Amino acid sequence: MSGRIALLAGGTGLVGGACLRALLRHPEYEKVHLLTRRDVPELAHPKLSQCVVVFNAPETLKLPACTDVFCALGTTIRKAGSQPAFRHVDLKFPSPLPA
């Protein structure tokens, strides 16, 4: 193993789930930190560490050390409930944190 550590935001949806499975299978990654809104026990895996975060409060994020970052945050208008809520998840959450 090369000791690579991945940080994945949004690993419970369609795209993020595929990314998560690929990272967990990849031999170069010894650890995968998953940022989620809630604990997802069915995703348990020896290489996986779940970090429950409040995406609406980026100033409270305490990100673990990692070598690679992946972002698969997103939603659908149906799940979000409105265009503004959809834009908030798809555009605001993945935006870089203020310096």
C-alpha cells in the first residue's frame, strides 16, 4: 500500500456511492474518510471512517488529514424540494471554504 488517504464528500448518492466503492476497492488507499450528514451503518468497511458534518456550517468542519479529496455532493430538485434548495446543495456546499 502506498498509504494514500481519501476524503470523500457525498458518498451516499449515485455518483458518490460508485466513487466510494471504487476507493474502498483500490489497493493504494489505506483509508477513506467519508463526510456525511448522518451516520450510515450499512456502509461499514474496515478502510472507512465516517465523519458526520453539518454542511450548512462549514466553519465547524474539522477535516481529517488526507492525500486526496473527492466531491460528489449533489441532489435532485425532487429531493431538494425547490430550485433554491437544489442550488444551495449543488453550488454552495461544494464551494471552497472561506480563507
